[in-house]
Amino acid sequence: MTTVTVSGRLPIRYVYLETKRQLRNIRAMVFTFAVPVIMLLVFGSAFGSQTDPTTHLQYLVVTTLQMASYGAMMAALSQAFAIVNERSIGWNRQLRVTPLSGWGFMVSKVIAAMAFAAVSIVITVLVATVGMHASLDPAHWFAAGFGIWCGVIPFALIAILIGQFAKPSFAQPLFMVVFMGLAILGGLWVPLSVMPDWMGSVAHLLPSYWLNRIGQMGAGATGSSGMTEPAMVLAGWAIVLAAVIVWRYRRDAARQ
């Protein structure tokens, strides 16, 4: 089989197969897509067209962005299990003896995660706009959705780290601790405005808060920094996580 590469580094065929495999995981897709929609229907219907005093957006829009961020994060993090399974059957060892670089391995996983996340974001926004009549102009919906989609990158990298370090027997509890912690402390389930003050301080340290924030700013929420501040914070997380992943991949390859 011929492999096409970009700059001799990134096998396009491998990226395609990774993305296709991710999107064919029906059970993961149903769970990832259904949970945010159900929570949107429950919480979004409870507040209706009231205005959130913090963002000055419609509560339904705020809830939609929370659930879109939540679903996108879940989609990105869920690939951790696939990576753990690949390690357990020796697939990663096979990859390390191929020309696939550490960057190529990482980017292929990130692209697959972003494809999965994109579907989740689109479904959540469509349910809110078509089924629940959330009020926001198309340009702001696009900016919010695109911001959340780009902001998924750090979470895809977190999933790769879990996959690289976790043993199969500890992968699920570790995933749940990371996932639940990011969702709750980052304000994706309950608005931070109704939580204790200390949770707001903790939230600012987590990428999940900034994922939700970049969606809010894209939707036109009040704030002087716009999408710049959350984008920079998420980019910082991505750079640090990417460096650790490539270091780990190269270290493992050197052992072969």
C-alpha cells in the first residue's frame, strides 16, 4: 500500500484511517452525541428565553454553548480508550518502527478527535436552533462553534497522554476522574455564577473553562478581550501537552 506524506512526516493514509475508525465507533458516537443533547433539552427548557446576567446572552444560548463544549470535550477525550487498547495489543510498538514521527502520530489522533467533536457540536447547535429556537444570529453561531472546535485540541492531547501513560486496568477510572473534574470544575454542567467563589478560581486554571469561554465570546458575550484571551490560554495548554506527547513517543521509540 502506498502512503502519501506531507513533508515526509504526516502519512495522509494513516490520518484518514484514524478518522474513519473514530467515526465508525457507533457506541461511542451515540453516547457522546446523546448526553449533551439530553442535558440541553433538560436545562435549556428550564430557563427558556431569560437573559444570563453574566454574559448577557439568552440562557438557552449559554446552555447550548456549555453542552457543545461538553460534547466536544467528551468526543476528544474518548479516544484515550482506543490508544490504551492499541498499547495493550502492541500496535504502538509496531508504529514506532515505521517512519511515522512523533508529530505524525500526535496530529493523526488530534485530527480524528476534531472530526468526532465537529459532529457533536453541529448536532447540539442544530437541536438548539431548530428544535428549541435558540436566538442568535448565524455569524455568532459560526464563531462560537468554530471557536469550540478549535479549542478541542488540548483535550485531544490530554486523551493521548492518558493513552500513553495509563495501564488498561486504570484507564477507565483515570478517564472518569479527568473528565468529570474538567466538566464540573470548568463550569460545563453548572454555571460558575451559582457556585462557590473558590470554584471560579479553580476554573480559570482549567482548559474546560476556557473552552466554554471561547464559545461564549464567539457568541457575543460581554468581555473586553473577546476570543483572544481564551484562544491564547488554550494554545498554551496545547503547546505544553504536545511537547510532552512527542517526548514520550520519541523516548519509547528509542527503546526499540
